[in-house]
Amino acid sequence: MKKYNFNAGPSILPQQVIKATIDACTDFENTGLSLMEISHRSKEFQPVMDNAEALMKEILDIPEGYRVLFLGGGANLLRRQIEASGKVGQATFVEDINANAKGYAYLYRLQHGER
């Protein structure tokens, strides 16, 4: 019998998502390598990033003409440099996809020119 998880946190995924994930982890796009093994600069990986950017733009309602930057864990220094440049009005930072109350408050302040 299939188990169902109604707890907070991870949720149940459709079987087709699990299968697609398994396939990508064993042979991504017929490259002979898993998704975790291919270069993030390869032509096979570019559609993954394009799709991720499109989804973020849709979820966060980002208008045309704007780009999404995915920055690694050491990105706080880069963020501080951008903020110090005086061009904060041209950039919005979402530090955590969980977007908790603190994150919403921070995002609101940035969107309204406050620090």
C-alpha cells in the first residue's frame, strides 16, 4: 500500500517526477552522465538553467527585461558589493526560497528603497 506524508516539510511527489529524477541521476539527456556529473557550462545543462529562470520569473512575477541570478553560498559578499554600489533600486535579492517573514520584510525594504 502506498504511504502518504501529510507532515510539514517534504511532500509526496508524483511517480513520474520520481522516475524523471531517477533517469536524470543515471543518464541525463542521453549524455552517459548523471545530471550531477555534467558541467554547468555544457549545452545539455543550459536548458535546466533556462527552465529554472523561467520558473522563478513566473513564481516571483518578474517582468520581461529582467534576469535572475543564481548565486552560490558565498554570494553574500557579492550582494554587499552590489548594495554598496548605490544601485540597489535596480536589484532585488531573495536570500532564501523559503521566503519567511524576515525574508519578506527584507524584500519589501529593498523594493521601497530602504536598507
